[in-house]
Amino acid sequence: MRLPAPLTGVLARLPRPRSLAGQLFAMQAVLLAVLVLGYAVFTYLSDRDQAKEAATRQALAVTRSVADSPSVRAAIRTADPSARLQPYANRVQRHTGVDFVTIMNPRAIRWTHPTPDLIGKKFVGNTAPALAGHTFTETYEGTLGLSVRAVTPIRDHGEIVGLVSAGIRVEAISARIHDQVTTLAGVAGGALALGAVGTYVINARLRRSTHGMNATELSRMHDYHQAALHAVREGLLMLDGQYRVALINDGGRELLGAGGEVLGRSVADLGLPAPLTGALLSTRPRVDEIHLTADRVLAVNTSPVSGGERRGTVVTLRDVTELQSLMGELDSERGFTLALRSQAHEAANRLHTVVSLIELGRAEEAVEFATAELELAQTLTDQVVAAVSEPVLAALLLGKAALANERGVELVVSEDSGIDDGLLPPSLPARDLVTMLGNLIDNAVDAAQGSVRARVTVTATTDESDHTDHTDGPELLLRVQDTGEGVDPAHAEAVFRRGWSTKPAGPGGRGLGLALVRQTVQRHGGRLSVARADGGGAEFEVRLPLPAARAKAGRAVVVGGEDA
């Protein structure tokens, strides 16, 4: 709804909330002005009293000096004291800075005065204390206006022969104070201006830092920040310039398995896998780089924060464990598709052979040929299921056998294999079983391809007798052997690290399969090892603890060669 034009104009003229920087600037300017004004008032009052006291002391000093002067006493004895005392009083007045010096006889008749017309007239003011022999001061309004004056008797051989009065007008005192206050005001104004400039510069930087937001907006932004920080499922990690954790959200703690207080700790002290720690400590930006923790596959993105100098790193973590597993299954499905396409092509060739035999009038041979092909396919399935009746393993072995056959590799299930349906516990999901055995077979086929009598031997069984100190019960044993070049003993540990591979990297990278196998094995409390096979090549062995085991049964089955 659109507001009326007059109301819009009124709203536009309303003062908007000042930014936090503006509020701080105004507060500091007002505070500085109040301090300066208070100091000025205090100084004015203090200087006024001090100036009055100084004027009083000055008048007293002048009168006493004049009263003690021998020339003054000598002039008083003459017939015309004014003739000699008036020039003397004018000189004293000029030299001492007082406004008047009045010398008079004991009857208070003036001998001197700044205004010559007033000479010979009676002094305006008190003289009784001086006639009694005392020096006194007073503030009195005389012929020159209100003044601070001092009156002292002039003695000659103990007799009071005259009086002297000197004073400073209050106007002159106020003028002095005014000059001092003006100077103070100028200094205060300069200090205020300098403080205002400094405050403005500081607050300008603060304004840039807060993007012009006021306190309310900053508080609201902080609330939004906290809500977003704890709401997102992705992990967010912020590191300072020394690679210490400056911020971490709930998702980041969960994905990294970071317990306790981690703020302020270095990334190197969080106990993360070495490749992941290296990625977080690197200055190079990373985009969707895959890293493994104890039980997760993470996509890591890092972006340095810089503004003329390195200020830190922003790290985002995304859990791709499920996605990676689905991608593995998708790769298997693609392999199955390729195998089916190849099998379809082979079936078409065999069908053409049958049709050709029939066209040649050799129907009996055509039936025999077709029956042999059907028996071969059924025998292949029966032999695998007989050795490994666990459906997930059986389906995996059949699919991998077809893929290996297409690549010229014979896949053999050893005679020691034997796993009944339902033997595996619910704690071992089928997806994890596919991850372990599927990756081991894929790596073995890669290694054996191109070798003489290329073969991959798979053993899947339960082991109740061959225990070590690491187990207290039966184990699931998965062993994969190949006829490749084998693994250098120096690399026995490195082969399980993400990114390690002897083959060139493809579009999706290499070196993740064995790392996923180790992660899955460790998650189920098992063991993974690599050694040299009896006939050459590599032998990978997985042992997983089982709650119970059944008797082993199995036989030798060749599922990838022509003699199967």
C-alpha cells in the first residue's frame, strides 16, 4: 500500500537513528565541551579571587613604600606639599600599575590625585583606622568608581603627619580576569577543536568498521549471526592470522569431532588427520577438496581473509559421506551397465550363431549350443551363491566378475570362502560391505590388468580360530589378492592415505578408494593390512569382529574365466 504524499514527506523529514559512530562522536564532543566549560567557570572564579587578593597586596605594597619614603615626609614639611608630591605620585602610579595614589593630610584633604581638579578636596573613604595608626584595605566606591584600596599612615618621628591611599579599580581587575578567561577560552576552543577532529577521525574509522550501523542494528545483526551460525548444518570454521580457532559453529564441531573448548586453540592441536590439518594450515584457497576424518568424508573449502595483510581463513565443511557412497554405487551401476551392454553384444553374436545353424539345417547343433550357453550362465550364478550365499556379497561378486572379465582379468572366489545368508550382524550395513570389498576388488583389477595370467582372488569367510591379541571372538575375513606388481613395503602405510596412487589422476582424482576402506574398517573396529601375495602381487586383508560365527563352508569357484 502506498502512503499519501504528505505523510511520506513527514516521514522523510523525521531524524533517522544516528549511527553508533555518530552517537559516540556527539557524546564525546558534549563531554569535552562540558569539561572545558566547567574548567573555564572554575578558573574564572578562582582567578577573580586571586586577582582581587593580588590587587590588595599590590595596593598595600605601594602605600607602605610611599609612606616610608623620606622624600614624602620632606615634602609634607614644605609650604606647598602638592607641588612636590603630585609629580611623585604620578610616577609611582605609572611604575606600579595602580590606578591612583592619593596622599592627604591627617584631615583627609588631598595633596595628590590622578584628577588634578580634585586636589585640595576631602578624600572619599574611610580614614579612621589609619589615623589610629593601622594600615587597612577596603573595597569602596570613590571618585574613580569601585576600587580595591589600601590606606596607610605616614609617620614622622612617631607622629602621623599624613595618609596615603593606593588602589586599583574593580573594572581593571575584571578586565584582567576577562583577558585571562579569553585566553583560556581560546586554548579551550583549540583543545575542543583538536579533540573534535581526533574524535571525528576515530569515529570515521569506527563508522567504516560498523558499516554505518547503529547499536540497535548491530545488536540485531548479532542475533541474526548467532541464529544462522547454529542453524546451518554445514560446518563453519574461522581461523585468525595465527591459525587459531576464532569461531566454530555446531556443525563444525560435529563434523570435525571437536569436543571441549576449541576457541583459541591452534588447528594443529585439534587432533585432526594430517592431510586435513595441512589443508587448514595452507594459504592456498581450496574448493570442494575431499578429506577423510575418522568416520566422515568431508568437502573442504578454504578462503583466506585479507585486507593488506593476512587476517585469517574462512573454512566451510560439508558432509559428503552419503554422497560419496552413492557415487560409489553409481560407479558400480555404470560398470554393471557397461558389462550388460557387452553381454548383450555377446548374446547377440551367439543368437546370430544359433539362427545361422538353424538356417543351415543343423537344428540339433543349434539347440546344443544354446543349451550350453544357458547352463554356463546358470552355473556361474550357482557357483558364486554356493560359495557365498550372503546376497549382498554374491551380487557384488557377480557384478565385479563381469567387469573383470571385460578387462581381461579372471576373478576367482577361493575355496576357503563361505558366508551364509544372515550371518552378518545388523551393525555392518550392506553399503559398508560394498565399500570395503568393492574398492579392494577395483584396485586389484587395476593392478592385475595387463599382467601375465591376470587374476584376482577373493576370499570372504568367517575366522574363528586364527585370532590375535587384538580380538576376543570370531571375525569376518575379506582377503583380495592380485597378480600385479605388488606394493613396496616402504609404502605399506601410505597406500591408505587419501590422494596416494601410482596411476595418473583422472577427472575425479585418485587415491580415495583405499582411504575409504580404512575409514570404514576403523569405524567398525577392524583391522586393514597389506602384504605381498604368495604368487606375487599385493594381498589386502580386512578383519572385522563379529558377535557370532557359523561353520565355514565353501569351494573353489572360477567366475571370471572361460573355464568357469
